[in-house]
Amino acid sequence: MIDIGVMGLVKSFDLEKKILDGLTFQIDTGERVGILGRNGAGKTTLFKILTGELDYDEGEVFIAPGKRLGLISQIPVYPAEYTVEDVLRTAFSRMERLKGEMDALAEKMAAGDSSAATLKRYGDLSARFEGLGGWDTDTAVSKVANGLTIDDSMRSRLFSELSGGEKTRVNLGRLILEDTDILLLDEPTNHLDLQTTMWLEEYISKFRGTVLTISHDRYFLDRTVTRIIEIADGKAAFYSGNYSFYAVEKERRYQERMKQYLKEQAKIRQLEKAAEQMHLWAFMGNDALHKRAFSMEKRIQRMRTTEKPTKAKKMNAQFASREFRGDEVLQLRGITKSFGDRTLFSDIYLRVEPGERIALLGENGTGKTTLLNMITGSERPDAGSIRQGPAVVAAYLQQIIRFDHPERSLLDTMLYEKKGMTAQSARNRLAQYQFQGEDVFKSVSSLSGGELSRLRLCMLMDEQTSFLILDEPTNHLDIAAREWIEEAVEAFDGTLLFVSHDRYFINRFATRVMVLEQGGVKEYLGNYDDYLEKKRREAEGIEERAPGVTRTALEKEKKRDRQAREADKQEKARIAAVEKEIADLEAKIAELEAQSAQPEVYSNSEKAKENALALRKAREALDEKYDLWAELSE
């Protein structure tokens, strides 16, 4: 049974560009589908069309009759006097109306109305009320609130006073309580801590309806969806499986398209060589062969049916790392911090050694950002000491990015903050971070969260750094940008300390997980999956039987990890170099082909021969580079 059907959907916000251009897909009852696409691809626009918030220009949209849609996107505005409890109970508006009519009928019956019609109406309403769970609303609210860590004190607070993350949790709870048939989730994990995100994943796994999710949280997608729809150029591409399957399958499809392209190009080059030879023979006196050569060239043009596959352009930059000599990067001893009567943490000890990659985790409000601010010197602890190694050069990417002069343009910001940099160098640097053309003249205040992150990274990566500190580095970034920063972090040779809710990022980089909880810190060796497994064993009371990891063993593991990363980095660099050589050769061939069609060339036998020879050598070199690319990409 189809829950959602979209056929030939077209939507544009101006005459020049269609956001959606013939989008077509269907969602069956009970499916879990992830909606992917770059920022601006039209994902949120699609959701607004499905809910009726936006009209569309062309096409058809079908929602199964009787199915109720629930959307988590923008936080609704509620009356100023509404508490969290009031917001949660808006989910029961249907039942409240039923209860009101039942109460009115009960008063009539108490006043002596015992007519058959009144009794029947009351009985019908009671059955509907009970069927909707009307007598169990208190239990339902408490169950959902507990799952989303909405405690009793929070339930009594005004909704308007909550933080963005708290409002997201409450709105999610309201949606769940509404008992919708189709859940539309637009970045549902953006403001959730790890515990709440895991609860949401568990809820979705048990949800009996249909789920469509827009998310940049790849770990969340892996655990919640079974099909991917990618929106690109206004149309849909389909992948059966979760995000990890999608990533592998997308690369496989690219490789297949590239092989097909290379195969076709090889055949085209054979015909081009034949046409080239005919032109040479024609220059030697057989003019009739020119006509045959031109006819062959027209045939070649008709054969060019396969476009060269391309990948999304990535930002061409990496952290400028500085060689570190020393045996200690950072040491925290007895760190304590309180705000008023509330103690964030007390007596924390932490030692960071060169080359470590440490993830700092904890629920919202446990003090992760505060601890990073103390490490970087913008806040002071109440007690204890913080010491960085004397040769350490640290760089800090904050979660909330601010610039002292947001009214300045991107170009002026670069010139003011990077003294001595020329305007052209600044523009070149900004272009590496996808700020091109007129974008450099936009004011910093007009940038989105993701664009602000890119701009700050643009400045950080120019610094010689041995210790990189990141606070939610993938926030506000789409998947393509997240992959880029991951590649940059992968290539960074120094020490890494980071706070993140992005479990995909944590899993990839963490060699040690530090968890802030109950005012202290707990340590787990390994990545995020290792941490989850150890937590599971702790909960089940299973003792760790593996022998303890010695410092020597840990150092060996770090060395092997660094060597593997270095080898991978070199391989990627080699492939990138070959791809650039291919692009240069293709440009050269195009130039030579254009020259061969010029009268001053083809009418001069000597110039024609020189051009033909250069063209043949360029094509042979291109063949070799394509073969090398295919070999390296296997």
C-alpha cells in the first residue's frame, strides 16, 4: 500500500532555477526512508509541499486517505503562557474535544436526560475516547517525557524559556504523542544529546507507521532507514539500504559510469586516429579523403552519448600541521568548576599525549564546552591546574562561531585577520573553501551556520598547529562538507581533542573516549562502537576479560594507525594528481582539436603534421593516465 506518491514534481522560487525538476518517487506503508542531498537541493522544500505548507508548480502529490502526517522541522510558536506540559498535551486535542462533549452529555444525563439518543451518543464517544487511549494520557505523557529526559521540573517550565535543544525534545515528544501515521523528520538529531538520540532510534525501530528522514547524521541513518532517496538536480536517485550501503553503492555506480566512459572514449579515439590519417593522406594529394574524414568526425560526435561522470567538487585544503617534539601535549590536574550552587565537575585529571585522538562526550549541560574553554584559556577553573606542553601550538574551532566585525565582507575579514595577505591570496584561499566570485563580498552576518564554520576553518587551517581542539565541528554541515572536514582531520598529523554528537565522526577518529558524567570523567579506550560495547558489558555486569593495554602496546597501535593513515593519504594524493593530469591533457587535446579545424593549420601541410603529431602524443598520454587511474582506483 502506498502512503506517499510524488509524480513529476516541479518547484521553483525564481524563473531561472528549478529546485525540484520532475521529482518522482513513492513510499510504501511502513518504510523507513532517508532523504539525502546537498544543502539547497530541495529536501526541506519537499517536506513543506507534502504537509501543504508550500504549493508546487507542476506534478502530483498523493497522501493516502486518512493518514496523518507529523513534521519535526521548525519549532511551532505556542502561547506565551504555555508550559512544557501544556505543549505536550496539545497532542491530545482530539481527545480533549471528545472529553468536552462527553462531560456535557454527562451533565445532561445527571439532570435527567435519559433518552436513547443521548445514551447512545455518550456510549459511542466513550468507545472512541477509550480506543484513542484517552484514559491513559497521563501514562503516555510520562513515558515519552522520561524517554526524552523531560523531568518533572522541566515539564512545569514555560516553553518559551527553553533552549533550542530542549524545545526540539519537547516538540518531538508532542509529535510522538499525536500518534501520527507518517513521521517527517527534518534533522531530528541536530540539538539532541547522544542519549536522547539513541532513545529516538529505539522509538523509530518500534514505530508502526512510515518514516521519512532528512538527516546529515550518518550514524542515525544507518540505524533507522532501509532505503535512501537522493535528490540531485531536482530529480531522485534510489538506493536500497542504509547510509553505509548508499556510500558504497554510489561509489560503485561512479566507477561503472567511468569505465563505460573510458571504454567509449577508447573507441572514439580509434576513429579519431583513422580520421586524422585520412586528413594526412588528403594533404598529400587525395583531396577526396577530406570529405570521408569529415563524415567520420560527424559519426564520432554522434557517438558521444556518455557524459564524463563527475564527483562533487571538494574543498581543496587541509590543516597546516606543525611537527611536535615532546612527551606531553596537555595535563589537567584536579580541575573543578561550579556555577552558583551547581557543580559541573570536580577533581578531573586528564593527560593527553602526542598523536592521541580523544573524543569528549557527555549529555547536554555536563560542561564539555566549558572544559574546552578552560583548556584554551577563555575560562578559568575554580580549582586545579591546566598545563600545555611548552612546544604545543593549539587551534580551537568553537561550537558557536562569532566574528568581531560581522558587518565586514568575507574578503575584508580575511584581510583584517590575516595581516600581510594580499587581496588575491585571500580570494584564492576563500575559493578553496567554496567562497567564489561575488560570494567574497557578502557580509559575514549574512552567512548560514555551515558557511560560518567554513569561514572559520578557512582561517584556522592556515596556522601551524600541533594540537587541534574541535567543538562540534560537523554541526550545520551537510554530508559533503562533513566528509571534507573528515578528510582534512584524517590528514592532520598532530593531536586531536574534540567534542561531538556526530557518532560517525567519533567512530572514525577516536582512539580514546572520555565521558563527563556525575561531575567526573570516565575513560574508555577505542572508538564509539568500542565505547558502546563496554557500556553494554558494564550494564550487564560482565567483567572485562581482556588484558589491560600497556603503554608500549598503545604506542605500537598508535604508530600502526599513523602509518595506515599516511599510506591512505599518499594513495589519495596520487589519485588526485592523476585526475588533475587527465584534466590538463583533456584541455590540451580540446585546444589541439580546435587548432586543427582552423584554416591556417589544415591548409598548411607542415603545421597540420605538427598539430596531428602533438594530438596523437597527447591522446597516447591520456590513454596511459586513464589506465593508471583505473589501476589506482581498483
